Amino acid sequence: MSERDRVTADEAALERLLDEVAAARPAPPDDFMTRLLAEAEAARPRAAVTVGPARAGLRGWFAAIGGWPALGGLVASTVAGVWIGAAPPSALDGYLTGSLSVDILPDGVTLLEDS
């Protein structure tokens, strides 16, 4: 057991050499680092293209109602309404000239009293 505890000169030299090697950090060659960074840049995922928000305004409203077919229907009904309102047909004269009154409450019932 006492023989194993003794350190020989060769073992001490080997220990010093191993300590020196462990302490030294070799620098990689410059061309290696350049190639490594180029490969890393090529392998890096690219940012996804984001889609902007939907257009607002008249085009957005136009698309929301259904495009040309819906706009055609709106224009046709608007023109018909203006035409009938400005120059009513003679068939509607009887309906439009008379007035209609509707009694909601029975006679004698008042909600607000005159003061």
C-alpha cells in the first residue's frame, strides 16, 4: 500500500502535462467559424409572412354585403322606392290618400292628465 501512495517523477510530469493541456483552449480556425456561421444562417427558419388586416372602407363594405349581385339588388330597390315615392302609380292613390286611425286604448282612458 505504501508503494501506491508514492508519486514517481514520471507520474508528476504526466500530471503537469495533462493540467497544461486542460488549461489551454485551442481557438478554431477562422475559415471554420465562417463556414459554421454561414451554415447556421442558412438553417435558421425565416419569419412567416403576416397578412395585414382586411381592408376597411367602401371596398370592405362592398365585399361584406356580397359583391356585385347584392349591390345590384340594393340599387334596384332604391331606385324603385324613390320612383314610387316621387311619382306613385295611380293604383296606389286609394291606399295612400286615405288616413287610417287606430285606437289603442278604450274610450275614456287617458294616460296623461291635462293640467
